[in-house]
Amino acid sequence: MICEKCSCVNEDGAKFCEKCGHLLGTEPSIEKKVDLPITKKKLEPFTKVQKFGIVFAIVIVLILAGGFSFAKNYYSKENQVDRYIELINTGDASKIAKVLSTEDLNFELKKENLQPFADYIKEDKEYVHLLSNRMKDESESENDSYGIYLKQDGKDSLFFDHYEMMINPVYAELTTNMEEAVITLNGKEIGTADRSEYTQKVGPLSPGSYTLVSSIEQYGSPLINEQEVFFSGEDDMNYVDLSLSGVYIDVASDLTDGKVYLDDKEIGQLKEGEGSFGPISWKEDSYLSVKKEFTNETLESSQVYLEDYDESYYFTFDLMDEYAAQDFMYNIYQLTENISYYGDEYSDDYEYDLGEMMVDGEENEIYQTLYSNAKKSYDDETISSVTYNAEVKDVQQIDAYKYEISYDVTVDTSYSYDSNIEDLEQVISFKAKVILEESGEMEYDYYPLLESLEVQ
């Protein structure tokens, strides 16, 4: 059956068009357009409660949006760093201790432990600037190889990363090279060396500036190695060499058992005229000297300035040693021998020279005895010649400028052939006392004078 309205083919017997729903089997009716009245619904105005609710909701949204924006800015990494830096810049170790964290369980975050870090910050604002830039750098801020770094730890206000400012404590090994050297850290004694190659371990310490000192009292003056060291906290172990160094000297003198002095402080004694000393703390205008105390006075050398490098020093006193004593006694007996041989021919010269070798000159009893014996030998016609041979056995210094000389004199008397007297050889032992008199021409220039003589 075909629908009269839409021409759709429907099954036979269908009452309605399956397409348009038209009643089949009826003629299409003419539709009449009927204008229906339009009714406009009047909108009711918002109540006060509704208005308040809307405003409140808008305010809440704005507050939440503003609060989120504020929190996002406040808890940004950069602003967290700025707050840490502001607090660090105060240099207050107590405040710094409250905001720092550490993963080293051996390091206690307290004022006294963090004071070196706080002190260094006060002195070096460039370091604080570097620290700020590094902690704001995304690639560097959480690098735990630095002494101070950031570590993300939880959330602030549920949404924003929280950063802890971390500190890496410092460990160090301090070495020194002298037994009994005392090591101090910022004025506090921390160890004493019990061997020449000594290591003192310290830590944990906060990063910062430290005064490290190794010292020992050496030869009456302190030998010191003092260093100002900054520990950054970026090394697993810090090594500081506090070895003590100074100048080494060799001292020699003809005062064989003299004592060596540095700035008038005794540093040692010579043995057989030699001695080695060091290390000695060098300072400008330091001087060396050699002295020996005797009963009546002290024999002292001239002063020699200490050089700032290793050096050898020789101190001469123009003392009477065995060689000088031998030469002195030889001259005395040679003059005596000349007088006995030449008599009055050159007597004035020989007498004068012999007198010049005696205390009190020709008034000296020894002079008179020697001269008298020599004249007798010359006047004795049976004597052909008299020779003297003095041999020094020992020289002892008994005072600063006084010596005791033990010697033997061999006196050979030759008689004339006509005298029928056999030649005579005598060996006589003497002990002479000799003093050194300053010549006046040069400092520390002396000449000997025979004071007394006795037969042994």
C-alpha cells in the first residue's frame, strides 16, 4: 500500500505509514495553520542568599587562584634559596644551625661546630654570591659533591617541592715531621707528635676557614708552621702539610768545648771544636756566638748574623793551642840561646825581645834567671855552646786568657876540647803560666806573655 502523503510503499493491510506515520487509506487533509499565542515566562530575580553565594564562590575561586600563585612563587626553588642565603648572610651560627641538614651522623649541627663556616661567610661575601648562583642552577644545585647543596625532600602545601639545604662536613689529615711538635686548630691543641713522621686526623668539621699550627720549642726559640686553610667540603679528605723547617748550621771553633748561642740563648756545646744544629727558626737580625765561662770572666766570640739558608760558621779566638805554645816556648829559648852564644854583640836586641815576651818585661824573675844563665854560659870560656830544645807536652786553659803549659827542655852544653869536660845533656820539666794580652791593633788579636815558671 502506497502512502498518500510520502509515497512510501507499505505492506498490505498496514494502517500507518512506516515512514511518516500517516494514516493509510485516507485522503490527505489540508493543514490549516493556526497561530498559537506565545506565553513568555517572567524570570525571578536572585535572592540575597543566592547573590552572596555567587559572590562568595567567586571570591573563594579568586583567593584559591591567588593563593596558589603566591605559594607557587613563595615555594619556588629560587625563592627558597634566597631565604636560605638571607639567613646565611647574617653570619649567625645559631640561626644557620637551625636550617642546615646533614647526612653525616657524626656531625652535630650546633653553633660551636658551625662558627668557622659563619666566620668565613662574614669575611668572604663573594663565596656567598657563588653559593647562591650554584644553588639556583638546576644542573648544580643538588650536586652533593659540594660542601653546601640542596636536596629535594617532600612537599610544601601538598603541591610544591621542598628543598633542604645540606652541608658536607670536612675531614682532614695533618702531618708534621718532628717528634713532640704540638698541633693546634683555631688555637685549640688537638695533638702532639709522638714520632718524626706524624699524622693527626681531624673531623668532622664544617666547611670554613681554619688556622692550623705545628710548633715546637727548638734551641730556645719556637719553630712554627702556621697556615690559614679554607676547607670547602668538596673533598673526601683534605691534606695539610705542617712540616717544620728551618736552617741547619755547622759551627766550628778553636774554643773546642765552647757553647753555641743564638741571640744569647744557648743552643748547644761544641765537641772537639765542632757541632751541628738545626732546624733553627730563622728571623731577621738573629746572630750566633760562641762563649765559655771561666772562674774570673767569660770568653766570648764576635757575633755573626744567622743567614736564612744552611751555612757553616767558624769562630776563632786566636787561642793558644799546642802549636802556638810550641812556637812561643821555642822563641823564648832561642833568644836565650842567642844571648849565650853572641854575648854583648847583639845583647840589646835579644834582651829587648826576650823582655817583650814576659809579664812585666825585664823585671820578670824568669827573664832575669834566663838572661843571667845565658850570660854565664857566654862568659864561661870552657863552654863552646849551649842549645835549648823545648817540647810542649800539654796545654790547659785555666781562665779566659790564661794557660798552663807543661813542657820539657833539653839543654845541651858543649865544652871546648881543651877543657877536658864532657858535654852535658839535661832534660828539665817545667810548667809555665802564660797569659794572652790584647794587642790593641785588631779585635780578638792577642799575644802571649810568660807570667811564671816552675820546675816539675
